[in-house]
Amino acid sequence: MIGINSERRSRVVCSILVLLGWLIFGAVQAQNTRLRDNNTIGWFTNVSTLTFSARWSGHLEYQFRRDEFVTKWQQSLLRTGVNYRVNDRLTLRAGYAWIETFPYGDFPIQGAGRQFPEHRLFQMMTLSNPVGRVDIAHRFMLEQRWIGRYLSADSPRPDETVYSNRIRYMFRAQLPLGKPKLEDRTPYVAAYDELFASFGRNVGENVFDQNRLGLLVGYRFNPVFRLEGGFFQQIVQLPREIQNRNVFQYNNGLIVNTIVNLDLRKK
């Protein structure tokens, strides 16, 4: 009986090793079939919050996204919305965004190699969950996207508009330095990661859309103004294949954020 059990265990172990071998081989083959596009980017962002009442505020944001740090365009993004503060830990937001995406890198996002527009509606929920001195935030966003697409590089304007949906989740952790909580004249460090997934009938290649990682150092000057910046990585899967191969952009560089909070309530 002991010999039989040992033989069975050996067969199970061999089967597991073979399975793992095939999985590793498949993963390596998948990596080998990808086209890789490396770019150096610089993102410069201003986010402003305009507080109207205890629960309601406005959101205004512009992102100046550049390729080769600052020399070439990657994207221009303008986003605006309305916030509703449910309580100290939950905030809701809905709004609109206008994006212009430029051809950059070795493989432009659209095959025509043209600048193209995108209009979005979005709904967002942010949950705050402090753990000791660390501020933890979870952000969930749903986007409805209308993307202009060129079928020919000679077209004077986009030939069609493609609709798709996208869901996003961001985890952010922030730690004040030298003080128990973030207050005026306080430095801090922060890290975040955000995952994007597309869905809908017009989504073909990239259910996984992109991932963003940020490692930041910041300083809160006063209740009105904060400044933060650091390393930023964006991994993007293009929504099309080239020579029957998926294309992944690996965009590494710098991000600088300015955060402005204006209280418009009468004192």
C-alpha cells in the first residue's frame, strides 16, 4: 500500500510539473509574440476642487501629457465634473472629459497615424479608509467613451465614431512624514496603481486596456495647495494587432501633480 501511494504521489507530482512546464512555455511564447514599444513620457496635471457647500463641489482637471518628457505631444485631457460628499469616507463624482490623442512612439494607437478625439462621460466613487497614519483610498470609475477613428490617413476628419465602455480601479496609499496626519507644511510619500479594463461589443483585442503605477513625493503647503511628483509608469495594450501580434506600450517617465482646493462658501 505504501508503494502504491508513493507511486500515485509521484504521478501527481510529475503531472503538476508537466502542467507548470506547459504554462510557463505558453507564457514565454505569448511574450515572444508581442510587439513592445518603449517611450519616455512626462505628465503634468492640475486638479482643482471648487467647494460650494458642505456636500457639493465642482471638479476641474487638465492633464498635459507629453512624449519624450516634454518635447512632443502624447495626449491632452480636460475633465470636469460635480462631486457629492456622502460622508467623511465616501465621495461620488460624475462628469465629462475631452481628450485629444496624438501619434507617438513606434506604433501609433490608430493605424492611420493621426491625432484623434475622444469624448467621455464618467461616474466615479472614492472610498477613504485610513489605517493608522496611512491614508488608503479606493477609486472606482466607469467610463462611456466615443472615440473618433480614421480609416484612411488622408481623411480630413474622423471617418467614424466608435463607442466602448471601460472600468477602472485605483488603489492609493499616502503617508505623512514627521507628523501623525497630513496638515499644513507637511511632506508625504504616496504610491498608487490603477487597472483599466474595456468591455462591450466594439472591444476586440484589449479587454485589458492599461495599467498605471505612480511613486510620489509630495508637500502640502496649506489647505489650498499641494504639490507632488515622482516616477510614473503606464503600460498600454493597443486596440489593434500588427502582423497578427499584440502591441504593448511601456511608457516610463515623470509625473507632476498640482492640487488646488478653493472654498467658495461665504464665511
